[in-house]
Amino acid sequence: MNTVNSSNPSITQQERIAALDMIRGLALFGILFINAGAYKVIVEGTPMPDYTGLNGIISSLIDIFVEKKFFSMFSFLFGAGFYIFASRAESRGDKPRLRFARRLLALLLLGIIHFLFFWGSILAVYAVIGFLLIPFYRVKASTTARWLGALIFIHIISLLLDIFSPEIRGFSQVTAFAGNDAAAIFIMFLSGFLAAKARWISRPNDFSKQMRTVRLVSLPCFIGISIWTWYASQGHDPHMDNIIALGAIPAAYFYLASLFQLLQHDRIAKYFRPIARVGQMALTNYWAQSFIGLAIISFMNLETVSPVHIVIISVLTFTIQILYSVVWFQFIPMGPLEKVWRFMTYGRKPLHREHHNEAVS
């Protein structure tokens, strides 16, 4: 791990892990497909979105390939970012856990403000759950792996019990808690933290065998649950949300392991560089998505947002974000909200100016 001048909490562009920014940008694109429909609040008296024909097929495909999966990827990157941030803070003589706690408090405030504009904002939730990562900073990787395995097992069993045996007395509240989205977020936080601590992220080529194993294990699970999700969506299964949740972690693991390996090839990675610019200022772009999406909905004069509209809005919004992110970094080395977040984290400006960007990590 590179050391940084203790008077400067910034990191150079060379110190950034390019694949993280690229995957973070892709995760933001996927999140658009989930949030775009929520930018337009349905009020009493307005027609409901159309879910027949092509709209129904698109909705099912989003459930299979996107719903909860890209938020899980985003959560993984947050956990990885925690370890990278804290270890770099420690390398320059800072107190890593206290500094990260302050960073989380700043994110909580930014998340509350964002919630005032978009009710579906996840930032405040991330900040609260993020505090659970702090005790793991000094824990050995092997111990963290055991914790992670146990949490995944409990999460899966809870979801299965909620689907097949919801009537079991005394367990319904437990399974609802262990199988909810907050539990999945923390599992992915811890997954990213462990991957960064074990150097899988900084040296993916050294762990290609392990990543291949992750793909081989997660792919059959992903395929099986995807087929289940498809038939459940066609039959309007009342347990649809839990079925989708079952596929979130294996799908996210498969996506991540595949992307980390794929992006090690320079020829492929160069095509993702504009997307990496979006990921470099993920906090700014996450905020901006809700405003851009709402502006597009207003421009299209939509009363309701159907799945077809979601695709159009998502593609347009992300294209706009790629364009202004690429232009922004031609002139300014850090996203606007990233600069605010850094100032709230450190309370002072660095003495030496370096190229630096902070995403939601």
C-alpha cells in the first residue's frame, strides 16, 4: 500500500484502482434501472404503469439481471473503499476508525439532504450500516471470512424460510430481519472489505484461480434463481421480492469476479474509461441521477413511468453523466460533492494539491 504525505489526505490518479471506478460506474448505470421508476411518484387518480407485452418482458428481465444485483455491487465497492480509505489513513499516521466514523457521519448528513429530494436515496442507510464495518478493521481476514460465511448462510436460510415456511411462529420476525435488504447490504459491505484486505482487488491477477472458483460457484446459483425469478414473475408469486433477494448475492459475486478479471485486459479496459469517470465521482452522480431523471420525465411529459420508459430514461441519464463527467475531469480533478465530503471528513484543505477523487467508498 502506497504511503501518502501525512499533511495530504488526497490520493493521486496513479494510486487509484482503475477497475473500481469502472465497476462503480457500471453499478450506477444498473441502479438507474431501479430508481428511474421512482423519480415520478404515483399519486391517487393517476394511471398505473403498464406491465403488459414488452413492458412485462422488460420488467422481468430487470428483476432477473438488475434488481438488487447492482445495489449489491455498489455495496461491495463501499466495503472495499472502507478498507482502502482506512488503511491509507493509518499509513499516514491518522486514526483510521475515527476518521472513517467522521466520514460516515458526513455521508449521513449528505444522505439526509438527498432524501429530501428523492425518497429512495440509499446514502443515509449506507452511512448507518457502515458503522458496523468499523469493528472489523483490526480483525484477521480469516476470522472475517468466517463471519461472512455465517452471515450469508443465515441470510439465505432466512429468505428460504420466509418463502416456504412463513407460518413458523417465533421465527417470522427473526427471518424478516436476517433476510432483509439491510442484512444483504452489510454482507456485501463485508465482502468488499474482505476482498480489499486480502488484496484480491489490488492484485486480481494473483488471485485468478480464486476468482474463477467464485464464478464457477456463483454462476449455477445465479442461473437457477434467474429461472425461478422468471417463472415467479409470470405467475405473480407473492414471494417475488424474496426470490429476487436470493439471487442478489450470487449474481453480484459473478458480475464482480467476471468484471475484475475482464478489466485486467488493457484493450478492454480502455473502452470503459469514460464509465470510470462516472465512477470517480459516484457521490455527485448518484445525487445527479435523480434530478436528471426527473427532468427527462418532465420533458417527456410522462404521467407514469413504464419499464420501456425506464430503459429510455436510464440510457439518456447515463449518457449525459458520461459526457459531463469526462468533460469535468478535463478541467477539475475532483467531483463537487466529493470535495464537500472530503472537507467534511478532514475539516481542512490538504496542504499539497494532488489529483484526487473520492467516490462513495
